[in-house]
Amino acid sequence: MKLKGFIVTFGSFALTTALLYLLGYVFTIPWLMFQYEYTNNASGFFVSGGSLVPLIIGLVISFIAEKIYIYKYRQKIG
């Protein structure tokens, strides 16, 4: 059960996050896009990040998928 549970949890996280980032780039939705910038103009050093919203949504979806999987697994056993 542990391997299948991990596959369900991680798979749902990866698929959801990738799908949300893809939708962000296809439809140009800034809060769904990961933008990374780096500038080093002779030690002017500038770093920027991107949106973490797809990661957070992916974590929530993977948590829900894990709970559903565990519930169905326990029903099947007992």
C-alpha cells in the first residue's frame, strides 16, 4: 500500500502542478506562471522568483487524493 499511496500522492501533485503551470503559460496568467530572472552586471546581482500558487494548489490536491485513496483502501480491506 505504501508504494501505491506514494505514487497516487506524488503523481497527483506533479500532474496538477505541471498542468497549472502549463495553463499559466498557454493563457498568459501571471499568477500561474513561473518566471525566473537573474542579472549580474558586474556584481549588481539581481534575482527574482515566480509564482508558488500552482505548488500550493498541487499540495492541496495531493493531500485530498491521498485521503481518498486511504479511505477507499480501508473500505476494500475491511
